[in-house]
Amino acid sequence: RQYAVSAAERLGSYASEDMTNVDHLVIGGGVVGLAVGRQLAARQGNTLVVEKNRGFGMETSSRNSEVIHAGIYYPKTSLRTRLCIEGKNMLYKYCQEHNVPFKKTGKWVVAQNDEQAEYLRQLAEHCADVDVPVHMVSQKQAKHDEPCVQAHAVLASPTTGIIDSHALMSALHQDLTERGADLAVGTEVQAIHRDDTGGYRVLVATGDSDVPYMAVRAAFVVNAAGLWADRIACMLVPDDHEWHSKYKLHFAKGRYYLHTNSSNSPSISVQRLVYPVPDKQITSLGTHLTLDMGGAIRFGPDLEWVSSNTDYATDGGEPIKKVAAAIAEYLPMIQAKDLAPGYTGIRPKLQLPGG
């Protein structure tokens, strides 16, 4: 009687001499995986980056606001704050050195009442404490600089910017290959075992009908699988291990809306990014206004917790009138008829919905 061979069993059937040996294996070919692979490729040894999709950066890395954040929101001692600030400076430098399109547009966080204005003042103090430049903008100056924007108080973040995320990933990919590393697309990890030597044995599906599977032995493995990172990590542990709950990802879907710019829509001219005051848990930074490299306006993301990490449908979510109402708090001329569905992205989060 025949039975299906599990991925773990298949991996265990490979003899050592039948395995491909690498020093560094990076799982995931998004912007993080490409950047990590680029750095590892500069070290001694060989590096392989595997990506399950047909090309690099097809998930979270290309479905976002394309904003270079300044590092203003999170606690001083958090790793997120330190890495955001250091990463911002490194990213601007990398863009200049590799001709990746970017603009240091700056960003306004806008308050609509006294309570929100007090939050901005506290945020300004926090930014001074973490050495991120910000400044308050008077209502008179704000109306002069951005006449379309309505605000009771404004905190300006001049080091916030935007980037062409696809050009960034192309530059990282070029660096990676020029340093001798390989990127294998259409290659999905199926199983991982710890090796007796301290390394790892990894089974990948190749999508090739002649050689559908390949076993890789790696001294080091980096999990940069994004939306799938918890599943990759849990391949290393039994089904009843705490990792299955402790590191379970929750999926925050966000929709982006485009300004239709039709003859019936109001003319809007905005020179910088505009963000409302975030919610208290900073689960979301609110439905904000961003610009692409061509100057086109887009709004989003909204927030909907979903069970699937592949649910990119633009329908559903908040009624478009409610989205327009949130935007109209700082851009009062916007109505629902001025918005058109654009695209969606999914943010993987460890925190529970509402947490």
C-alpha cells in the first residue's frame, strides 16, 4: 500500500553526498532577504537566497507605502527605534551611492484637537531624547506651506522620505549577484532539520518537473520569510512546541486608495507626507497621505485583520465613505467620489488584534 511521503521524510532520505552545500542560506527574497544576502555575500563562503515566488520582493516589500521612516514613534530603548534611525541613515546613503530614486519629502503629523496637540508636544520631546530632528509648525506657517491641509497643530519630521522600493530591490539583487551569491526564485522551503554538525539540512521544492526537490546543507540559515516566517521557524520544532503559539503571526491587511484626479475631483497640491495622530497602541499609523516618486497622491493603509496571508483583494474593509471621512479630517475637500481602490498589502505582526 502506497502512502504520501512527507517533506520531513523526504529530507531524511537524502545522503550527504546528494546534498548541495552552502555556507549561508537566506530564506526569503524580499528587501530584508536581499539585503542580508548582499551582506553575507561579502563574507568568506558562498551564499544562496531562496524565494518561493517567481521573482524577488513580490509580497510585503512591494505592497507598502514606500516611506523611509524617521524613527519617531517607538520607545527610546526599543530595538525598533534604534534600527529605524540607523537604517534610515544607511538607506539614504545607499540610495545616493547606487542611484536608487528617493526624495527626502519630509512628513507632517497633524493634530485636530487639543488632546492630539498635546500628544505632538510629547512626541517632540521624545524625538529630542532619541536625537531625531522634528519641529512644531505654527498654524499660520502650516496654512502657507500646505494650504490644502487642515490642522490644529503640526509636528514636522524633515528626515522622513520616500523611495522607489522596486529600484532598491533591483540594486540589492545586483549587488548580491556581483558578490558571487545566487538567488533561486520559484524555490520554496518544505522542511528543515538540524544537522549533527551544528548546521541545517533544508528541503526545497524547485518547481522543476525533472528535479522537483533539492536538499541543501547550510552552516547558517537566516529566516527572512516575512509573512511566512513563523511557519519556517516552526519547521524546526515539534507540533506541541511553544513556538507555534509564541511566534504565531497575525495579518494586518491594509488597502491603499488613489486620488482619482478627475474633472469632478478637487485639485490637490501637497508637497510632503501627511499623517494623522496614530492610535494609542500604534497598531496603525492611520490612513495617511503619501506621494509616489512621480508626485501622485495615495491614501492608506486602512486596517483589517485577516486570517489569510495571501488575501490581497481590494474589496471589503471599511466603507469608502468612512475612509474618505478619516482623510477629510486633515484634507477637508476629499469625498468618497474622489477615491479609487489602488492596491493592498499585508503586515505580519506578532501582537494580537487590538493588542
